Amino acid sequence: MSREASRHPPGTASQSSCKVEAVVSVDERGQMVLPKELRERAHIRSGDKLAAVSCERHGEVCCISLIKVEELSATVKGFLGPIFSELK
């Protein structure tokens, strides 16, 4: 076991995980409010941009995730960077 893994029990900071953080309602204008505690933990501030990413199953949207645009950009750059460098 690595030193990093030994410092963090399973399901903690050294491992990524997904979980239900909150249940939110959508109002008549299609707006939702993310709970303050979640916004604080995710460092989401007023004016931040979030990308809504959907997953489909059997032709129907089954999941919607919100990703900070800065994180989405880094992920895309990390994925496409090697491809673009080969084109030079």
C-alpha cells in the first residue's frame, strides 16, 4: 500500500467518488438552487460558469452533471493536447 493510500481510509480525499449531495427542486422558470454548503465545498461563487453534461440511456436523458467550466476546459485540453501536438 502506498504512503498516500495509507493516510486516507477508503472513500476519502485520496479517492474520487460520486454521491447524492442534495435533492433540489426546479421552479417554473427552470431554475434550481444549489445548497449553500455544497456551493462552499465546491468553491462555486456567484457568476461562476457550470457546464451541464447529460448522459442518455435508451434515448432518454437519465443523468445530468454540473462541471465547473474551468475543470471541463482542463479535461478537454488534457485529452486533446497530445492529439494537437502530433499535428504540429
